[in-house]
Amino acid sequence: MELITKVLDYSNVNRAFKQVVSNKGSKGVDGITTQELRAYMQENWSRIEREITNGHYLPQAVLGVEILKPNGGKRLLGIPTVIDRLIQQAIHQVLQPMYDYEFSDFSYGFRKGRNAHQAVLQAQSYINEGYQDIIDLDLKKFFDIVNHDYLMSLLNRKIKDRMLMKLIRRYLQSDIMIGGLSEQRSKGTPQGSPLSPLLSNIILNELDKELTKRGLRFVRYADDFSIFVKSKRSAQRVKGSITKFIETKLHLRVNEDKSTICRPVNYFTLGYGFVSTYNKDEKGKYRLRVSPNSFKTMKQRVKQITRKTLALSFDQRIAKLTAFTRGWVNYYKFANISTKLKELDAWVHNRLRYCIWKHWKKPNKRMRSFIRLGITKGQAYAWSRSRMGGWAIAQSPIMKTTITVSRLAKRGYLCFSVQFQKSFSSKPNDTQIKLSFV
């Protein structure tokens, strides 16, 4: 059976439809949403299937959206129309099993059963084995400069279906619309499409094979990758030769300004950093910590949710904050942050108290609220007329003894430290975390 037939098989298309709808996502240039996809397919799928089969299907332009990177600069996202997302998802479902078994054990991004935690723990394992000179290479605008001809040549080694190859080529070359203007693409595969992660892994698997052939220890998550060696001299030599391989063989570019050779304390990957242990018996070993940038980004997000002018009810604010807290702690549960989280909780509690103080608004309402919370009438009257600023009031004894941590918990808020303690019960043990070793 030809691959294009497998792509268009009813069960495969139906599975792709469910995946695209569950992912939701923004609408493309045609304005059709995921909720409207079923009706669109009922009316148009027969025609689209026929055009794909005979090689006449033309993908619509991709909607280009630039977003700010956490560390500065901009990243271009490409949002295909929902019907093109469905077709690409159907292609992905057929091709992924064909390629995944060939991928390296040290490649963790966009693969079933693999995740960022495994990548970080593998890096920690290398470091604690003594491979503490780290080459942290940054690929310059990887998704924007992928060479189409080179990528197609890699695909041609395994895919012998002419129609499928033609369709993939058209997706690579489909126009991108930025600010209402359409531009042709001769290179790159912008992030945002279901097919892009697989295509990136197919290209960078060539790098993985080269690193494996040289016997090097490495970790790769999508286009983020690091190499671990035992001396600075080796690191400099490897950095030069691998940079040459990437630029000459893979037709990609290494960003020299962001590529470094560093020691563990200056190494950050996937939001985690490393700090040496205090235990004398574990000299030379490193624990995980949250990177300063990740911690700063988290505090900025908490500030947004707890901003007193945000148009949310208190229950909505608590629900949003608890959901964010749960997700953040679940990701950083392997870091040594229990002490830091207690300090963070005190700050968050005060911000919530500030929101409540502002919600009370007028002195009489503040007085009645204090009385309801067990404060005597005289004290309630005095504090409700205080000339202190709102932030000072939020940190005052009157608010801390009325809007207590337990009362906030009863309203549904689970603070960072509580979530962190709960995460211990869900932490995988050594047998559950699958690490790979050279």
C-alpha cells in the first residue's frame, strides 16, 4: 500500500481530526476554527481527498505570528489553516512510527514516552559522572533556515511515495502571511504545524548519529542540545569540529554569541540549572535548581494573575492561580526549591490580601468584613480608616490574622510549598525515569 493511501485512510484521518480538535489552537488565514472543522470537512473533504490523490492539492498560506522569546529576540510561529493542520497531522501519524525507532536514545523532544524531565536528569547524570565541561550550542533561527532540498533528500531515503513527497514539499514551500502581506518561502519550517517537530527531528538525527559515532555524551531536546566532556581542551576541540559539521553538512548555522563552553554552575537547560551539593561525601556532585530566568518569568506571571486591577472575581483568580501553581511545580518538582517556595508563598499571600483589601473598597465595607472575620468593632473601625497604603495593609498583622493561609486554602488556593510537597508522591522513582547511558 502506498503511503499516501495510509495517510488518507478513514481511521487515520479520523484520528487526526480528533487530535486537531482537542489541540484547539488559533484559526489560520481562512478564519475557520476547530469548532467549524467538522462542517467544513463534510462539505469539502471529498474534493480535498481527490486533489491530494492526484497531486493537485495546494495548501493555503500559513499565518505568521511573531512572539517574544523569554531571553530576548522574537520567534516566528506559523499557524496553518485547520484543514492543513489535519492533513499534516495525518501525515505525521504515518511517518512518526517509520522514523522514531531510528532516533537516538538521547533525543527527548517531540517523541512519545520522552520528555524534558528525562533530558534534564540525563544531563545531571553526565555531570555527576564527571563530564563537567559542557558545550552548550545554540542553533541560529533553526526553524527559519532549514534547507528544503537537504530535508527532502533525507526524506527520499525512506519515502518512495511520489505524491506524498510532493505534498510535503508543497507544505514546506507554502506562503507565509505576516501583517497582511504574503511571502514565498524557500527555506525554513516555522514552528506551529503538526509536521514541523518530526521534520526537525529527522534533520537533527543526522547530528545525533555523528555525535554517537564520535562516542560523545550528549542530550538533545528538539533544537536545544548540549555535549558533555571531561576537559576544557576537549570541549574547545569538539565545539569547533561539531560547528563545522552542522554548518557544512546540515546547512544550519551556529549562533556563536549564544554558544558557550561552561561548567555546571553556569549551565542552564530547559528551565533548570545546577548547584553543587553541600554534603562533603558528595563532593563534585550537583543538584538541580530553577534557573534565575525561569523563576523571574514565574513571578511575572503570578503578578499578572494577582494584579488588583484584573477584572476577575476572587474565586476566578484563585482558580487561575492554583492551576498555574500546579503546572509550574509539577515541571520543577525535581529542583531543590522548598525553602525558596516558602518565601514565595508569603509574597503571594500578601498579594492576595491586597486584592481582597482593594475589593472591599469603602471604609464601612472594610469594617463590616473585619467584624465578620472576628475583629472587635473598635479595631475594625480603626483599621478600616487607616491611612496606610494598600500594600502596607496587606502585610499588616490585621490582614494576616484575618485573611489567614488556612482561610485562603478553604477558598481553594493551594500554595507553591503545599503543591511541592504533594508532588513528592508523584515523583517517578529510579526505575520509572528511563535514562540512557553511553
